[in-house]
Amino acid sequence: MSSFADRIKHFKPVRKIVYFIVGLASYPGLAIINKLKISGTEHLKNLPKEKVLFVSNHQTYFADVITFFQIFSAVKWGKMNRLGIPYYLLNPFTRVNYVAAETTMKGSWISRLFLLAGGLTVKRTWNEGAKEVRKGLDPSDTRKINRALEQNWVITFPQGTTKPFAPGRKGTALIIKQVKPIVIPVVINGFWRAFNKTGLKFKKKGTLLSVTFKAPLVIDYDAPTEVILAQLMDAIEQSKKHMMMGKHHWQTKEVL
């Protein structure tokens, strides 16, 4: 299936059909059953159609990415910071790829279908359940992402896990140094509360989901990967500083 998907996902009509099906099925959960708050889409309006990297924190396997696709398509139709009626699915924005773990995309027929929407599968070089040092992306996976960036937008989650405040992977910073794309930080919230880990089943209805697109980062592409990675993690509010701020916020609420 994976080799077949790799062949046909490059055909624009196939992507459009998948976007329409997935978009129509997911729209009620995003905009009706829950409430979606979008901000910062003004930063998307004049972006080129290639060499744009969206770097985001991660809360579910699929709901996050699907929401990005919905927003990108809505912006293509001139909608700012809202989805509205999803007629944009008739002609969605398809020049976008997303990075996902190979094991995740083999999990079900739904994930295999969603792979046709532009998935870039990468091998995990670390074990989420073990205390191992992260080694970054496999070189072949890095080349795959680099090629995609030369032609499209790419969504990536540098933490590679839905666990909040997990350390980022240097592979993302390496890709930025090599390709020198425009980097748009994205901060999402509420998805972990509304959906299960896959993002395909509801946990709590009536949840506020938020997606915030920040201004493009000013990056020194010649800086060490550690410096660039630290800049990314701070921009997506997953750095140690933000972790401590989050702890302080919850402690203050308990006192009050």
C-alpha cells in the first residue's frame, strides 16, 4: 500500500478527492461539535507556494493536520481566521505535505487513506517509551522532506510526539539549515481535550480548539542546529521556559 500511495498521492485529482472526503467528515467535529478559534492567517496570505515550513506543537495524530488543511483551503478562498461554510473543499489547497511517523500511518485504513493527502512518512529513530537519546531523522527521510519543501508547503512537528514539552529533534533544524525555507511557527491547543490520541474519536464535546499562526521567524541559517532548534521550540511555546510558565499558571489557579 505504501509504494502504491507514494505513486498516486502526487496526482492532484487524487489529493482533491481525499481532501474533500476527509474535510467533509472532519468539519462538524471542528466547527460545530467543538468551537475552532483561528488567528494569524494574515501571515499566510502572501506566502510563496514552495519552501514554506510550518512548525507546530502536536496534540493528536490526525486532527491537528486535518485542521491545518481546512484552514489553508479556507484562506485560499479568501476567508481570514474562520472556516465558515466549507465550500472551499470543492477546490482545496493541495500543495502541502505533512511529516508523520511511518508506524502511525500503517495503523488503520483511515490513516492509509490520509497518507494520500500528502503524507511524508519517516522512521522513528527513538523509542517513545524508552529513555533514549533522540538521534533526529534518518538521512533518507531528511532528503524526502527537503524535496517536498522545494515544491510545496510542509507541516512538521519537531517533537515527534503528542507529549507536551517533549524535547525537539535536531533533524528539523538541519532541514531548515539546508533548504532555508520560510518558517511559520504554529501553536495549537484544545485538541488533546476534545479528541483521543489519534484525533479520530471525541473525548469531550464543546471544547475550544485554537490554532495560532505566528509571523515568519527571522532565522540565522548559519547558526548551529542547537540554536535554531531552541528558537523553534520557544516559538511554538514548548521550551523549558514555557513549561515553567505553565506550571506556575496551574499552581496559581489552585491557590485561587
